[in-house]
Amino acid sequence: DANALFVEGETDNVGIGNNDPADKLHVYLASGQRIARFEANNSTSAHIAFKASNTSLMPTIGVKDEDLYLSTGDAVEAFRIDANGAVTMPLQPMVFAIRDSSRMTASSSQAYATVEFTEQIDVGNDFASHEFTCPVDGKYFVSFFGMVLNSGASWAIVNIQHNGTGKFSAYEDISSSDNGSNHISASGIINASASDTIRARFAGGDTNSKLHEGNYGGISIQLIA
């Protein structure tokens, strides 16, 4: 077969199954679907590495048992799809934190104060000092829930801020006779750039408004697109 293996002398392009290779390696399969097989004599894994000329690092794509995986240039596995199609190792930036152990009291001046949290999950280590720093450009889903305790306060609010500017709020308008607890929540999507910050800030009508501590409140932030 004249097209079984062809080397173009002017370009050094190699063709398999064709005599006019458009790239350094150009494979054409006249029928069927599987064009190539890469197999290693290794019982653990097999992979293909890709390298640019300006770096010594080589990201890889390969198999471990029956799982498909991707690794970054420093050979750290970053993504895996198992044999059932489940994505088992996504490193998508995400944080979940609950309120810390201190009950917050609203300022008498109605000024906002940063809500303090205790992180539970932090994929990427992007949450510090009660603030999330966006690692990459993208759209981030933000969800907050909490409980406000009132003793004659007029209102309570938790404002979700992007770079110090309020984007959406969880708000409770409280009657003067309401001395109980009220649940508040809010969620939304923030279009952010790398190094932008997201945080929650609390305020109330007076010092009678308090934000409950512990697992009565929390925040989650996740990159979705």
C-alpha cells in the first residue's frame, strides 16, 4: 500500500494512510473509528505527555486502571473520570464555611462588619481571614444562610460583597414585637476576575440584632463557569 507510511521530504511530515500529510503526524483511517492505540507495559498507568519549548514541564493525559486522568505540568493529578463516568477528582475552586463560635452583635451606628467563619472545605486554599480570593477569572456561585436573633431590633442584613461593593443581600425586616429568631438566606452569581475578593458583611438596626454562631449560618462559594 503506497499510503501505508509516507514521509514528505520537503516538510518532514509523516502520513499514515495518506500521502499528503498536513501535520508532523497525520493519520487517516479509511474505515472504522479507533485511529491509534498507545499501550505501556505497566500495570499501574499509561500516559502521553505534551511539552512546549519554553518549559520543562509536561502535562499528561492517560489511564489508571480503567480511569481517564489529566495531570498538570508538575505531574499532579488534577482531574479524573472513572469507569462509570463519575468525575472523582475535580480541583474546581470551592469553599464551604460555617459561622464561627462568636455571636455577632450589630453596631449601634448600623455600620457593616465582616462576618467571621470557620472553613469546613476549601478546595484550592482560597479562603482566608473570612474572605474568598478568586483564583481565576470566571463566574462564581455564592450562597449564604444564617439566623438573626432579635430583641426589638428593626432590621438585620447580611450583604454579599464583591471587591467591597454589595452585590446581593439576605434581609429581614423585624417588627418591634418580634423577640425570636429569623432565618435569612441569599444566593447569586458573581462575575469575577482573578484576585477579586468575595465576603459577607453584617449590619442591623441597632445592637438588639445579632447573627447566630456555629452551624446556624454558613457560606459556600464555587466556580461554575
